[in-house]
Amino acid sequence: MRYGPSRRFETSDIAQQTVGGFLLAGPFVVTEEVWVLAGSMHPLQALLTTVIVFGIGYGALYRADDRDPDRETEIGGIPLRVLSLALVAFGSVFLLAVAFDAPGTFLEGMSIGRQVAVTVEAVSVGAVFSVVGAATDGRASRTRRSATIRARTTDSTRVRTRS
């Protein structure tokens, strides 16, 4: 049985995810402690962190909201909205890290291979926070839009009943 609204995944959804993702990614990209932490992580911890990012994204999209994942477009069995959210979460952290030269600043003196590994781990740490912004920004916007529409509908109904 399918339930919940079937709202199409649109360009505006990606834009909202991107704003939220970049908003929360920035502080973690430029924080030295994140890079030190990433430098001490084992690759399995980075993998676990990646699973956590997908879990937070899925939970925010489908458990904290009334969307039905079975009504969503899927790629490889994963809802497109979740894949987009993960791409934004990891991508925003990575793009900011490269734009700010964070690996060059915090990983100076390491071999290129080690810099790549630590950067991947740092991106996974930053993505935990970025995904929260990416997942919640669109929901807040939709809630505000829905409240505005309800208010307008209620106001126009009042006007008609007074006449």
C-alpha cells in the first residue's frame, strides 16, 4: 500500500539542498580539529561515517516527513532524493575544501596518497553535518510555503463568507 504525498523531485529541491548543505559544510572545512580527527581515522571509520550520512539523510527525508520512499524515483534501489542529498552533502564539503585549499593547509608535509586519504575522511566527517542542513532546508521552506498558502486560503474564505 502506498501512502503519503507524491511530490515530484524538482530542480528547486536540489537548490534547497545545496543551500543547506553549503551553509553547514563551511565551518567544518576550515576547522583544524576536523582534519586532525580525519588524520587519525581508519578507512572503516570513514565508511561508517558515510553510512551515517545516508542514514541521517534517509531519516530526515522519509521518517521525519510524511514522504513515501516507495513513490520516489529510484536509481539502483535508492531513492533519487537520497542520492541527490548525499551528493550535495559530500560534494559541498569537498568543493569547499578544495576551494579553500584546506588539504594544502592542514595536511602539509604528507604524501599525496595520504593527503587524498585524509581528505576523503575529512569530507566524510563534514558531510555528517552538511547532510543535516541539506535535508532540513527544503522541509522548512515547504512548511513556510504551506503555511502561507493556508493563510491565504483562510483569508479568502473569510472574505467570501462576509459578503
